[in-house]
Amino acid sequence: MPLRIVKLFVAATTTTTTTTNPSVSRFFHEVASQVTPGNTLTIAVGEFEDDSGAAATSLPTLATDNSYINVFVNGVLVMNDLITYTPGEAGSLAIEVPVGSAPIEATTPVVLEVVNYAPSSTSVTTVTT
């Protein structure tokens, strides 16, 4: 009998289930005095309140490639290039008020939203021959 190549046939299906597991933290602050254009509003961690109204003691660390922050001043989302976020017990949020823009007035609300994801996946492969 001549030589020949034997081809193996395998059918397989894989089902993958992924959960995102988001963790959302929100912090609230009311500006004490007007911040004029060309200046920076810096809010230390202890000046924020959490969702329960208690003073914040730490700002969450951002998970690498699985997180983001949003900052709202008077309900308006702030451009990312205008903010500097420092996590931790000595954390802070700095918001640059660009020259040519309106000032941030006293009693203006500032909301910081921190979202971290801890995704996990499981896969099940079924092989039929």
C-alpha cells in the first residue's frame, strides 16, 4: 500500500463567559471660594464626602487599563486634560481653570466618579471526534 497522509478531524466548541465586576466610587465637594481662570482648584481627600455623606479618607487607586474617572463641575463633565488625579490617603483632585474660561464660583458642586473593573472570564471547551 502506498504512503498517505492521515488527516485527523476534531470538532470543538468553546463558550466563554466574562463578567466585568465594576466598582464605582463617588465623591462630592462644594467649592469654598471662587477659582478664577489661570488658577487651579485642588481638593484634598478629606475635603470630599462619600455617598453616605461621611468625610472621605482615601481616594481609590486606578486599576491599570481597567479604570477611568469622571469629574463634573456644576453637573458638566470636565475635559480630561484639565484634571490631575492622585489616589490614596494623601490623594487629591486638581482642576485647572483655563485662561479665557468662566471662573468656578463659590458653592459650585464638584463630583468625582472613580470606576474600576476587575474582569474575570471562564471558558468551557467541548471536543467531539
